[in-house]
Amino acid sequence: MNDRGSVFLEALVGSAIVAFAVLAMVQSVVTGARSDRGIESHRLATLLAQSELASVGSAVPLAPGTAEGSDSRFSWTISVAQAGGGAHVQLFDVTVRVREGGREVLALHSLKAGP
């Protein structure tokens, strides 16, 4: 009769160890998925910001001011400010800020030469 009690206790302890191991693995998978989603969001925001920065001077005038845009996931603001220059060339400080859900994901800054 005593052996049955110890076998039950060993099975109970073994089940608890397995349950803790499974719980740790599930938490690891959830954390990895959350991290992957954040990295993918940042990658897409970077591509969008680079594209918008490249459009300054062609689709967006290279003159002081702001322009805004949005799509289904991101919104962005392009800010152009005069940064100096000489008699023949003007320098403009261009900033592209990308937001997702109201939260700023990233900002890219660049200097561009204009007329």
C-alpha cells in the first residue's frame, strides 16, 4: 500500500516539472513572436521613411515647410527647414517622422542641397 502512495507522489512531481518546462517554452515563443512583430514594424517604417526622404526634391518641394501623409498602418510627417548655404547653393535640413498608432516609430534626418 505504501508503494502506491510513493508512485503517485513521483508522478505528481514529474507532472509538475513537465508543466513548468512547457510553460517556460510557451513564454519563450510568445516573447519571440512579440519581438519579431516589433522588428518587422520598424523595418517597414524604415523603408517608408527612406522612400519619403528620397521623394523630397521631386514629389515634395525642397522648400521650407511640412508635408504629411498616411496609409492603412503608418502616418508620416516630412519637415523641411533651411539649414544655411552660400550664394549659389542652399542647404535644407529634412526630417521624416513615421508614426504607428500615434506612437513615433522612427525619425530620419538628412541634409539636401537645393537651388
